[in-house]
Amino acid sequence: MKNLKVKMAMLAIVIGSAGALASSAHGSFTNKTWGRESTGHYVDVTGQTEGTDYNCTGSSGICTAVYPATQNPNSNPNNPISTAPGVFSN
């Protein structure tokens, strides 16, 4: 019976460790939202709210674009995940 308790405790440690590693690695794969200024420069607006922290007006041009967290659109603006139309202002 004692051997079974030890095995169950070890199993719980392994499962807990795997869960901790999986949840900590998730943050590096998130996407970032960028606002495109009239100069063509992108500003990181991840976590900010449209209408409160920044605005998109009109329907021409690119207001915001979503890129993988590892991609900076100021150095590589190719292949955004998605875009929202408008003129960006903050």
C-alpha cells in the first residue's frame, strides 16, 4: 500500500510539472496588435482598447494589424495575421 502511495505522489508531481511547463510556454506564442501611424511606423497597442486608448476612423488604409509576438512590423511588415481598416490615432 505504501508503494502505491509513493507512485501516486510521483505521478502527481510529473503531471503538475508538465502542466506548469505547458502554461508558461504559452505566453511566447501569443499575438501582438500594432497601430499603424500615418508615417507608416507601427506602435504596439496590445492589451489596449479601441475608443479608449486609441481610435480608428474612416475606412481607408490600415489602422491596426495583428502579428505574431516574435515579428516586429517596423522591420518586417509582411504577412499580418489580420488587419482592421481606418486611420490610427492615439
